[in-house]
Amino acid sequence: MERLIKKYSKKLVEHGLCNEGSPLIGGLEVELIWNKKDPSRKILEKVINSLNITSILFAEPAEPYFSILNYLSFKANELTIHPKDCETRTFLHDIPVSLKFEANSIIKILKNRKSVIIPKHGIITIGTISPEQTFIVYSSVCFALFVKFFDDYYYSITSNNINEQQKTIFNQTIDYYKNFISKIKKVSSTNNISLKKEDEVIKSIIKTGKLTVDCLMVDSFFGNISYKLKKSIYISQTGSSLDELIGCIDKCPINQSSCAAITASSEFSAHKDIYLNTKNKAILHGHPKFCVIMSLLCRKNNCKFKGQCHIKCPEKRYAKDIPIVSGEVGTGIFGLYRTLPPAIKNKRGVIVYGHGLFIADKYSLENTFNNLIDIETMCLNLYLEKVKENNAI
Amino acid sequence: MFGWTGKILCLDLSKKQYTTLTPNQNIYDEYIGGRGLAGYYLKEVIKEPWDSEKMRLLFFTGPLTDTPSPTSGRMTIMSRSPLTGTLCDSSVGGTLGGQIKKAGWDGLIITGKSQNMIGIEIIDSSINFIDASNLKGSTISEVISKFEKNSSTAIIGPAAENGVLFSNIVLDSHHFAGRGGLGLVMANKNIKYIKVKGTGKTSVFDINELRKAREKIFRLTAASPILLGELGISNYGTGALYDLMDSRNMMPTDNFKATKFNYAPKLNAYQYKNKYEPKKTGCPGCHILCKKIGKNNEILPEFETMSHFTALIGNKDLDTVVKANNICNEMGMDTISAAATLACYSEIKEKIITKGKVLSLLYDIALSKGIGKELKLGSYRYAELKGQEEAAMTVKKQELPAYDPRGAYGMALSYATSTRSGCHLRAYPISHEILRKPVATDRFTFNGKARIIKISEDLNAVIDSLTTCKFLFFAATLEEYAQVFYAVTGIKTTAQDLLKKGERIYYNEYTMNALNGFTSKDNDLPKRFFKNPGTSTIESKIKPLKRKDFLKCLKDYYKIRGLDKNGLPTKKETEKLGIEWKD
């Protein structure tokens, strides 16, 4: 428990989600242990002792998340925020707010949700199994709030309803993000030569996965990565963190002669169908923020599928050359494994509505990573152009 | 009343009478239904011997049964186990639970003993005791053939009639209330079958709210590779776990002397799919449909059966597994205990059991013939008879399922702490130790496992009481089911409130076992796991469990569970949970 608490408090800082010294994590085995002394522990101890859980995390998010959190939580209707991204829809459902940093109010909310945000204080998340859950949820909340802010911002400018606080946060965040993305170094290409050996494939997956996380192109344990070699697909396991893939890559025979890869990513079917129907050999899936934001920007009036864009959008939408398709995680009737593989033919990548970017390449994972950065930069610029068109900057 | 019917049917077979019980709402509030409610009503008689006239055989549905709640087509059957002496319950699918609800009952409490073999036929509030002497000795399908198609039934086979301590009750021909010998309890009461038909419908408080919750649950299950993925259990059945267990070096092999079976790739779910071209089936209201029926209507084995009828007994023939499964099903025997008892027999006799012998031994057990007279008592008693107790791989006399605990330390603890004896389903730590849900934990450590197991036991107690399916919780959580519960019953609740009820239900079970003398000394694993390693490969080394670490973890578990150092309930904890108990 102590090791995990240390690991995730460090990771929160490394991922730019918290400032050094901010995360307070408590883990309960027989006794409750903490990563540091903190006056908030008194309240959190009451919370953890009132719930059937093993871990709790409280931290003030780093900027720009903290400003966004405060802005959205003060605006929240019925003290609940409803982001439209896939992670919220699938795993969080919504993000509740407690106006008071007080145990009973927090307990009431956490009895039925994995997180609560407290304006001017931060985010509290809980885990039933491991501190890893607190990190995952914290990271997802930050991601969801970021995406919602920019989705709302675009809506505000198109409806001519923008306020000064929004503008300030917008300008600060865009400056931060532009600066951040411009510093990401692309990797040198492998001269378009495919990998031939299993150990090369595994090394390449581990390296590219870590790079994707280090560049903050995917949050917590989401995202997936694969490479096809001969008659097998090597793919990251479900719930694995792309920066920790050693021992977490499943070899899946394409003919499915073994189910040992039942633990493979939930997007295994989509990856497999892409390999079967194209000449691609490498696939990378991340959650770059402006790709996701761009996918949400549709203001079509009177659409009969309003509110169901993620599963039923009938439009052929694009971010320049990149198709935007509907589809949910996995293999359900609205699963992205139905929409993504046909859309990615002869394309660098595809954005799945509210979810993230899938990139495929005929040769290497390095190329997919470089394309990921290019497409995210392109989506950032596209977003800014759209905002500019509405004279809001 | 929404969700529940508010009525329980009490049948006294000695007097051939029945009465209606109407529990107070607070009993439903505290024990929910299914396993929780059955446990509440079992406790009053738990000190009775399993074959006493006063012993109850309980069939309980939950508030979600017979509603459109996902995977709610299940129910609990409970009594005291003839095999272990602990309580014994089985969460079982099929149509019977739904029909009991439709007939207007939340559950059936059966006491007494009929003079002659009978069938109990229930149509709504009309109850008939039918002479079934002519069905004595009939197999499951022979009994079913006497009924109209698609009848909802619970039947015992010849195994139960012949005193097999691990005999099952079979629902609708292919759903099995297995493990500790519930079939024998039913046989002791001289019931060959129960048939129920209901014409009512369970009331749902807010169908729109239920639709919203369903949508969330379907989204989560679609996102689960284990459930609905191409290699998942919807496509391959629970047998999808077969390759995984072998690849993780935790497939019990040669009576748990090894943990990897070289022939596994030839006996996996893919081979069944190719050979038997199975179609999907499952419980009512389930969208996962994990049961598999072959092209010639063979009921294909589930994971535990696939594993134990191959690796555990050294069988390399696929057809033998299907035939063995069929014999157990027709005779009404638990496949885990049957195979494990054969493995124990093989070790003691120092002989490999040929494929033909596997099948003939199963018949001998079910019909109590020859060596079957000894083997029908299960591996613990058989090994004891032969003076070789160490060959019985049991916990509290119940044979262990197909997850070697040396490969998953949470499983080691949960085998020991399970209130229904050696069982994988009370906490099912495979979820996080192997399947990585909700997150992966280190399978080779006891650190942190005590609390995780306690919480998982509470969770599964809720699942079995609602009632719904444990597999679904590889994806969904109680957050979504709190919404389902509210939509069905109109009673607002939360995930944590439900978990609290699970804690009460589990603790209540501890009090029942304590009343029958079970203490910490019974919460232990076979010595083999502490002395001998499993099979190691470069990928993973399977070492013997460290006894000191295991005992420390068990001690931590007692503290967290609120038990004393002897693993016994305390006044303080029972008062806190509102459970009757005297120190």
C-alpha cells in the first residue's frame, strides 16, 4: 500500500495534474496510512472510515485544471457537472460538486460516485481495491473538465454569451497548451521498415506507449497500442497504463486459437479488423485533448439525434483529412469496432466522437506517434480558427 | 410494493400444509432478498443437522428477479451442507426464480419430510403435492420429458437419491445449484421436483429510470473484453478462462501437484468451438449469454469442469470431458467435487484414471455402486477413510475449484474465509488478480488483500441478494445497480448503502457457521500449498505460499471483518450490524 501511495502521488505530479506536494493519499489496510501530514486528513479520515473502501485521494489540481474546475463547479446546475466525453459517460456518469469541504457532505456524494470536486479546494477520489483507482478517476476528472470547458467555450461564443472569466481562462490555457505542444519532440522515423521479430515489437510498443503518456496524449490507464507481426497481434492489456507496459502486452493469434488474450484491450476487435482490412501494421490510440474537443463541436440545429451523437451521428464529419465517427468503447451494437475500421482505410487516423484518436500506419509505431502529435496540433489550430471565425479572440 | 411481492410460501412436507409469511419491510431493507433473505431465514434452524425435519431448504428470489434489470434472471437456493456442515447456498440461473416471482412469492421455505417421493407443483397460489414415486431413480432429462416444454423446474437426479454428498439441484435441465450437496437435502425431504408457473408480473417503480440504468450497464459491459470481447465469455463461455489460467501457471494439475497442463492448448475453448459449433444461451434477461450448447444439443462444460476433468485428473480427451459433464448433469452431481474426488482417488491409488474409467467411476458414484459408495462422500472423507488426508484438496471438506491459490494470493485468502467452504465465488479475486478489473493487483502478494477480500465478499453478497450475476461486475459497479434498485423498488439507495447490507449478510453467515462450531482452525488451506511449489516458467514462478504471510493476512482479515482472533463473531460487531448473537 505504501509503495502504491508513493507511486501515484509521484505520477500525479509527473502527469501535470498536481503540483509537487499537493497530493494527499490515504490507504487503508488494517491501519490507515498517509503519504504526508496535512490538516485535511481529519476530514478525509472521517470519509474513509464511513465508506467501504481502501483508498482516498485529495489534491488541488495544477493549472489550468484548477481554474477550470472552479469555473465549472460554480456554474454547475444542481451541483453536478455533465461533460460529454466518453470517459465520463462510460465510467463516471457525471461529476458531482460539494460546495463545502466538510465530511458529511462529501460522504453523501461519495456513497454513490467515485469522485467529488470541491470549488477552491480540489478533487477527492476513492478506490475500493487500490490507490491506482484514485489516480485513474482523478486523471479522468481533470481530462473531462478540460474538454468540457473548451466545448462550452465554443458554445458560448457561438451563442454570443461569453464572460470575462471564461476569456481569461481560455487565454491562459491556450497559451499554456500551445507552448506545451510545441515542445513535444517527434521521434526519428525507422525509414518505413516493418518490424520482424517479437522482441523488437514488444520493445517498440513499450517505448511508444511511454512516449505517448510522457507527452500527455493519454490520461490515466486509457489508450491502447498494438502491432501486427505474422499471424498475431501484440496489444496492450485492458486497464494497462501505456507508460507501464512491461509484462502487460498480450499476444493474440488472429485466428483466435487461444483465449489467453482475453485480457487484451477492449479495442482488440477494432484493431484486429483494421489489420484484416488494411495493410497497416501499427495502431496507436490516445486521448489528445483537442482531437476530442473538435469531435464535440457540432452545433447542428434540430438534429434528430441530438444527445445521441456518440452512437448515432449520421453525418460524415472531418477534422481536415481526419474522419470523425461515432462509436462507443468495445463491441456493443454501437461499438466503435463497427465504425472505426471502415473509416480508417487510406487515412492516417480517425477521431471517435468524445473519445480519442486512433492512428494506423503500415510500418511503425514511431510513425503513429508522430502523426498523433501532428493531428493534435492540427486540431488545436482548427479549434482556434473556429473560435476566431466567431470573433471571440 | 415494488420489486418484492411481500410474501413467502412456507411448505411443511410432513403435514403437507402450507402457510404464507409476510416479512416486515425492515427485513427486506436489511437482507434484500436472494442469499441475504435466505440466510436470514436459515439462521433460525442452522444448528439442526442437515437431514433434520426442521432443516429448511430455501428457494429465494431477489427484488430484481423478473424485472428487466440486466442479468437478474437468477435466484438462491440455500440450506445446511451435508458435505461441509457449513451453510450452503448456490446462486443459480434459469427460469424458476422468475416464475416464483410471477406466482406471487419472494421465496419458498420448505421444512419437514414427505413419507413418499413427491413433486411440488405451484401455480400462483395453488399448491399441489404430487406423488412422484414413479420418478424415483430417474435422470434429469427423464423427469423433464414428463413435463410440458419450457417448464420451470428444480429437479434432483439419482445422485441425490443415492446419498452423494455433493449432489446438485438442477434447474431447467442445464442450470445447476451446485457445491455442498443441496440436492441431497432435497432428496432427504423426498422431493423429486418442484415445478412453478406464475401468471403475475413483478411491479417496477420507475421503468424510465430503469431504462437509463440499463443503458449505463450495457455500455459498461460492451466495454469489457472479458464479457463481450471477441475472446470473452459471451463468445467462448466461461471456458475462455481456460487458456488464461494455464498461461498464468495456475491451472490445478494432477491433484494440485502441478499448475500447468501441457495439453491445455488442445483442450481449450477454441477446440470446443470448432468441434461442437456451440450456440449461445443463458439466464433470462441476460445479454452476455455465457452458457454454450453444442450443435447436437450437448451442454458444453464450463471452465471449472473443463479444467478439472482434464488437468486435475490427467485426461487429454475432449469428448471425455463432454461425456463426464453430461453424466454429472444427468445424475445431478457437482462437477468440481466429482472431478476433484477422482483426482484424490487417483493419487491415493497411485493410478492414472483412463478415460473410460472416468465415466464408469462417475456412474459408480451417482448410483452408489462399488468404490462409488466411498467416493460419493467426497474427497475429504474418502482420503480420511484411507488415512491419507493430505490427498484431499479441500477447505472445510469442500473440493477446491480450478484456480490454484499459489498463483493468486487473494484467492488463497478467500478460499479460507469463504462462508460456504472452499469456494472461488465469495470474493472472486481473479477479477483483479488476473482479469485486471477494476484494476490489476499484484497476484503474488498478501499485502492489502485482507481488506480487498472483505469488500469483495460484501459486494458479492449484495449481488447474490439482489439477485444478479457476478460476471457483470467485471464491468458494472454498485453505482449503476443502486440506480437499478431504486428504479425497481422505489427505495433510494447508494452503492455504499448496498455494500453495508452486503457486510451484514456476510457477517450473518459467519454467525451461522460459528453456531455450528466453525472457528479459525477451519479457515485453512491444504498443507500442499505451503509445502510444494507449482509449475514455474520463465514468465512466472509459482512458489509455495508462505504460511507466516498467509496467517498474518488472515489475522488482518479478522480485524477488518470485525471477528475475534479465533475468527468468531463479536458482540460489538453484531450489535453494530443489527444481527442477533450471543458471545
